[in-house]
Amino acid sequence: MTEFLTAAVGFILAMLALGLVSILRGPGDTDRMMAAQLIGTGGIAALLLLGTVTGVPAAVDVALTLALLATFASIAFVKKGLSSLEADGTGSTEDQ
Amino acid sequence: MSIAAAFEVALAAVVLGLGIWTIAVRETYSATVGFVAYGLLVALIWVRLDAVDVALTEAAIGGGLGGVLLLGAAARLRDAGPTAAEAPGKVVRVTAAILSVLTAAALAGAVLLLPDPAPTLAPKAVANASATGLANPVTNVLMAFRAMDTMLEKVVLLLAIIGVWSLAPDDAWGGHPGPRHQADPLGVLVFLARLLPPIGIVVGIYIFWTGANHPGGAFQGGAILASMWLLAIMAGLTDTPPVGRRWLRFILVAGPGLFLVVGLGGLWFGAAFLAYPPAQAKPLILGIEVAMILTIAATLGLLLAGAPERSVK
Amino acid sequence: MSGPTVFGLCAAVAVGLGLYGLITNPHPLRKIIAFNLLGSGVFLLFGAVGRRGAAASVGNDPVPQALVITGVVVAFSATALAIALLLRLFQKTGSTTLSSGAPPNASSDPSGG
Amino acid sequence: MSLVRDIITIAAVSAGAFFFLAGTVGLLRFPDTLTRLHALTKADNLGLGLVVLGLLPQATSLRDGLKLISIWLLGLLAGATVSQLIARTARQGEPAK
């Protein structure tokens, strides 16, 4: 069971890494805004599996914290991205 | 190589890959996004190292709040233009590379040559847990055995906020930090900013409360509360308070102030500075932590908001 | 190779990366990021050492853990102060250069080398 | 009993891993931001939900199980709202049609 879960967390980590490569390469900033969202799903899944594998039940609390903070970071990505778009002259409907 | 070892190498490689991206990429915004991802993923390493308290802190403060702080600065400095004039020459680059490789190699050598069996203070920390009545050894070290460090750390937070505020322009002295955010009141952002903070506040208080016996504590809980406050500010639901307000300043000094009073009480009634009387150790520590979580949440939020920019109208 | 060793080596590389970025990157914000990366590497070293000191049913020596938690908070405070200084400098002069010789907004002129 | 639990875990976690694979393939192969956003927030959230479902039989207490479910609900909430915000930004970034 532990071997299976370790393999699963390794697989999800590999998917996360590939996704991060794709997102960080862009081409635009809107793609990069997804990075925190990706960690908010893939990273949390890896963390939950890792907690079960390593025998750390409190990993669930870390996942809970990570879920909240990743959402917060995503919102900040969007807001800061918007403010830089506004600097370029294009406004936003969300901010009107 | 066993499957667990392969996984550990893969995890280290992913985190280091993000580190290389952060250093090597040209654009500052991309580097910042990479650093946020790095900070959030380092929490996985900390869980693997069985240091869940640190994992919580790194995820909340190192990755989340720290990353957003850097991100805000990157967004504002966007039109600063390239600073190619200052780029160091080839000699500096090669020297820096050699220096960095030597430093990393020395540290790697030290890691490989660590003494066996490893020295540890864990048995002592566990054996003396009965002195405070708290089961989490990390909280015991932070709040009792090395309480002086924790108190001074709160003072550092306070000094940082004084430093940030002192950078305000004259006309905004004592005013609101940061811009006033506005958003469509029926939009998605406002919806999330109304829905998430109640959940976040419950989770923050839970992380704080569970810190007595399980991983968690006032910093981690305070960081979650601060992020929820900032979410409401970013959605325009509330404004940053003017930094001249008396109640705000009271909250900012409540944590370190109560800590200092308890510490002096230990000097007066007990054996030494910050010596808790054994019978009241747990209530005293809890009292300090309740004051501290408020102070930490307010301080972290205001550090992210930055220097005052708008005067009180 | 055990877990603490792998992550200890990872930490050593992170310190090296951070140091390189801190010296060579001309942009002050990038220097701050690099410094945070360096600090994170140092914290991970503490974590690896603490993991080796696991004893008495505690998975990681609590004393280095507490030191790292204090360190993370102090590093965050220092970062916040550094960024506030940088933003004020930008607000005041319109540039982020620290060298007093270079005139502001002369960014396209690679005279320094 | 423990065998049944393990089978549920293996099946659900495998299915979750498959959806993470699908999400990543989408991220790598889809041409523009909006479709990639779709791949990320839908497939990955389903993957997270299946991983949570797979870990539920391994949870040691009811409280841990409830926390696992609330993590997934938080993920869903974040995915639904953040993808809207990012998509809006992406629409403003591209030229008007």
C-alpha cells in the first residue's frame, strides 16, 4: 500500500512539474497566474498522499492552510496582473 | 534505489528547478511567480522531513504572504524599465559563480560529514513537557524554553512595521496604507471575498488552538487571518485603517507587551525573566498566544499593505 | 542515500543559487528574491539536521524547528522593510538603481559595463 | 475489511492520477489561455476530489475525514472563482473580436 501511494505521489508530482513548466513558460502573464491554482490542486493532492505515506496525520492541516493561501495568492496574481494591465491603458470590467 | 528515495530526489529536483527558474528568468514578474510556487512546494519537503510546524509556517508566511508581498512590488516596479546599465561584467559573474559553487560544495560536504549519531535535544524537550502542560514540543520550545527568542521576534515585527511606516510621504503621514481597491459589488471577486474569510477565520483559529498539542500555533494561524483580511481589502469590501489610529497601535503592541509583562512578572515573583510559575504555565502561555495571534495578524497584514499613501480625509 | 541527506544537498544547492542571484542580478527586487531563496536554503539545512536528530517519538528535533519558525518570521519582516524602501526609492526617483553616479531613467545607456 | 478499503483507495487514487495526467496533457497541448485554464481547473479539481475520496478510507478519525472533504470543497470554490477572474483578464489581454 505504501509503495503504491508513494508511486502515486511521485506521479502527481511529475504531472505538477510538467504543468508548472508549461505555465511558467507562458507565453503571457495570464498563463503564469495559474501557477498558484495548479499548486492549489496538484500540490495539495501530493501533500495529502505524502502525509498518508510518511505517517504524518497533521499534513491535512498543512493542506488546509495551503488551500487557503494558494487561493489568496491566486487572487493576488490576478489583482496585480490587472493593475499592470491598467497601467498599459486597458481597464478591467471587474474593477469598474 | 527504493521508491521512497526516488520520490525524495524527484521532489528535491522539482523544488530546485523552481529555484533555478527564479534566479535565471529575465522577467521579474515571472521570477516572482516562480518564487511563490517554490515557497508553496517547499512545504512538501518540510512535511517529508516530519517538521509539520515549519511546513505550516513556510506555506503561510514563506510562500503565501511573502510571495504576495514580492508580487505587489513586481507589479508596481513594472514600468521601472531595465537596469542594464548596472549589469555586472563577465569577471564578476564568473567570480560569483565560483564563490557560489564553493559555498554550496562546502555546505554539501558538511551535510555528508554530519556526526553519527546525530546530537539531539528532542528527548529533553519531551521530558520537560510536563512543566507547561502542552504536548507540542515545538510550541514548548517557542513559548517556554526559548521564549526570549520568540518575544524578541515579535519586537522585530514591530520594528519592521515602524520602519515601513516611517517611509510615508509627509502628506500621507498617519494615513491609509496602499491604494483603495474597488471591484464590481456583484462580481466574482467580491463573492469569493465574502465567502472565504469566514472559513479562513475558523481555520486560522483552529490552527492556532491545535498548536498546543499538535502542529500549529499563533504565527501560522495569524498568517491565515492576515491573508483573509487582505482578501477583503483587495476586493474593496473594507479599507486599510489609518495607521495613526489608537486601537490599531494598541493591537500592534498587545502581543509583545503582554509577553514582556509576563516576563517581568517571572523576574519579580519567580526565578528568572520569563519563568512561568508551573501551576499557571498553560493559562499564561495561552493568554500570551491569544494576544499574539491578534498582533501577528494585524502586523503581517499591515506589512503587506506597505507605507501609508493616502491621508485621512 | 537517506531523506535528510537528499534534502540537505538540495538546501546546499539552494544556498549557492541564492548567493549567485544575489551578487549578479542587477535588479534590487531580484536581489531580494535571491536573498529569500538563500534564506530558505539555510532553513532547509536546519530541517535536514533536525530530521537526523529525531528521537523520543518526535520526528524532527524541536529546537531547530523553533529556530526556523522564528527565522521565517524575521526574514519576512526584513523582506517587507526592504520592499517598502525600494518602492519609496522608486516613487522618489523614478528608478530602482542604487548607484548614485547613474542618472535616473538612463536605463538604455549601458555605460557602466 | 482492510482489503476492501485498500482496493477503494487504489482505484480512486489511480483514477485521480489519471485526471491529473489529463489536466497536464491539456496544459501542454492546448493552444490558448482559456482552453488551458479549462484543463487546469476542471480536470485537476476532479483529480483532487478522487484523491480525497481514495484517502477517506485511510483516515484515522471522523475529524480527519471531514477536513479532507472540506479541503476538496475549498479547492472547488477556488477553482470556480479564480478561473473566472483569470479568464476575464485573458479576454482583456487579447485584441477585441
